[in-house]
Amino acid sequence: ETSQHVVDALYAALGVMANAQGSMNNFTFGDETRQYYETLCGGAGATADADGASAVHTHMTNSRLTDPEILERRFPVRVETYEIRTGSGGDGLRRGGDGAVRRVRFLAPMEAALLSTRRAHAPQGISGGGPALRGEQRLITPDGAVKELPGCFSVTVQLGDVIEIKTPGGGGFGSRAAS
């Protein structure tokens, strides 16, 4: 997580790119016999020449998400949603990229955890560009009860529970009002 913020700070100091999502959104789940670890994409920061890309990993990454069909065959889970979080990128002459929404339903009790940032502080725009939406996450039980979760959590999920993770967008570049 720290490396993401260092790169964002360097680009901002140079004035060349708004903040990206700033998190790897490290999501894990498992039990005594199986474990899974994934990182979730988010929005890239905008530059003077381009909108930020949506639903991508930024800066220093080397990861790939397991195909849902394979994940669902190997683990008692269902990927209910994995989509672009429309409107989560910062506004500006160049818009920040949008984050993502991922919902995983658990078909057996397990431990689930998230290590993420950009929950308390939004990815910032630059040169008058707007901030992106912060990340958020929650536990939804089969009876519809919703529990908001912090950016770093560990929780025991039960049969039918859903973990929903909304990743941050990227900041915008430039002010529309100034143009």
C-alpha cells in the first residue's frame, strides 16, 4: 500500500498525473484447507493529455485475477458482480478513471479479510481536477442486513453472506471552469 502512495506523491509533485486509486485492495478468504488471495483494480489518475483508465491496476503491480469460472470451481463462492464503478473517477477537463465493484457470495463459512487504503482520504485531482470517490466495503447477510466494514478488516463469513468491495477511482486533471 505504501508504494502506491509514494508513486502518487511523486506524480503529484511533478504536476503530471492526478492520484490513482492508491491501493491494491488486497482481498483474502479461506478456511483450514484452502486459501485465496486477490488484488482488485481501481481507477487511474488523469493527465493533461488523457482521461484515467478505468478498472486497472496502476503503478507497481504484477498480478492477475483468477477467472470467475475457475475461482467458483475451486472455492465455495460465487462472483455475483465484477463491474466498473461508474462515476467514481474525479471530474475535470480530463476525468479520472472509474474504480470497480466486486461482490462475492460465500457458500460455506470462511474467514475473509481486506487490506486497503483510500477509504478515509479520497484520491486527489490535480490542477483543479476533482477528487475521486473513496473505496468502501460491506458485509451483506442473507436476510438483507448490511454492515459497513473498515478498509482493513477480518471477518468470519457465513453461508450466504456477501462481501461487496467498491474500489476508489482516480483523480481528475484540470478545471472545467477554467477552460
